[in-house]
Amino acid sequence: MTTAQIRLRHVSKVFETQTMETHALRDISLTIYQGDYVAITGPSGCGKSTLLSVLGLLDSVTSGDYELDGVNLAQVSLDQMAQMRNLKLGFIFQSFNLIDELSVLDNVILPLRYAAKPLSKDEMYQQAKACLNKVGLSHREDHKPNQLSGGQQQRVAIARALVTNPEVLLVDEPTGNLDSKSGNQVMQLLGELNQQGTTICLVTHDYRYADMAKRKLQMLDGAILTHPVEETA
């Protein structure tokens, strides 16, 4: 039986100011299984990135329940939640968030320096080199990010996300800053990672890339639609 890695039950997220409330997520119920590849689409401002932030434990829910690997996160401390995020989740963003002062290899190593389980320097470098090899950039390990193309920088970001061996990759508009050729290469790489067993949750505005996923969900006004609607001009 397939294991449920992420389970949301009636999750809502409300942002409040002194003058207004913004309901970013409305009664979201969602299960993501081990080995799943889920694409979430919808118009700008519909709540896609907020949902990904909640899934990634970067933001808390206003109401509802979130279970990660069977653990209800309402029942754990902030330190335990941070440890679960570091151990189980990897993040890939539209902006690559690489540090130009560091080499490609040192950028990939960075998450290991903050890992709960300390590794030796040799272990960190071996793990990072293996991830760079997986994304086809071993020959660029000594370069700085600003010496690479956009597509190569995104592949470095993917290697960095993989270096802690996460169970789930949370991917937010990974092709948004890339040309079509580089975007296609990045999406092909994500597909290969999923075939190797990595669970992927992808937010994208590009329906071509959403079609590569095993499951497609469409959001509108903070809610997941049961039946996707056609886009209107």
C-alpha cells in the first residue's frame, strides 16, 4: 500500500492586517503519496505559492491539520519542526538563491553544514559531488554561479536541494527565469528524479510542464478545484 507522506485536512491560511483579512488558502484537503508527482496550477494570486510554503513548513496554518509522515505538526515543537523540514524536505525556487561568493560545490554543500546529523568534511564533499554528477555539472564544481547559464544555475539549485536526500521536493516555478530549452532540461531532470523515487510537488503556471506530472490540481481563489476549469482570455 502506498504511504501518505503529506496529508492536509481542511487547511486554511489567513493573513491579517489592522484593516483587512486575506484568505490565501480555503479549506484545503490534500494527500501526497510516496513517489507521487503532483503539479499545482492556477492564475497568479490563487494561493499556489502559499500552499507550497505551508507544505514546506515555511509558514504555519491558520486552521486545519497537517501531517508529515504521519506526524501531526500541531503536536511538535518549533525545533522538531525545523528538524523535520531539514531531514525530509528539499526546496527549489524560481530564483536560484545561490551565493555568488561561493563555488558551485560549496553552494551545494551549504545545507549539509546545518544538517541535524553532522558529517565530516570529506563526507560533505563526496555527497555534494555525487549530487552535482546527478545533474550533469561535475565539471563546473569550481565555478561561481554567475559564471553559469540560467539553466545550469537551476541545476545547481536542484543538486543543493538533493544533497540532504529529502523524501519530498517542493518546486516553485522552476522554469520561470529560464528560456524554453533550459526549462525543458530542468523539467526532464525532475521527471528522472521522480522515476528514481523522489516525491515531487510542483507549482507551475505552464500547463505543458504540469502535463508531465502524474496528478494535476488546479487552484482558484485559495481553493483546490475538484474539476479544473478552462482558462478564459
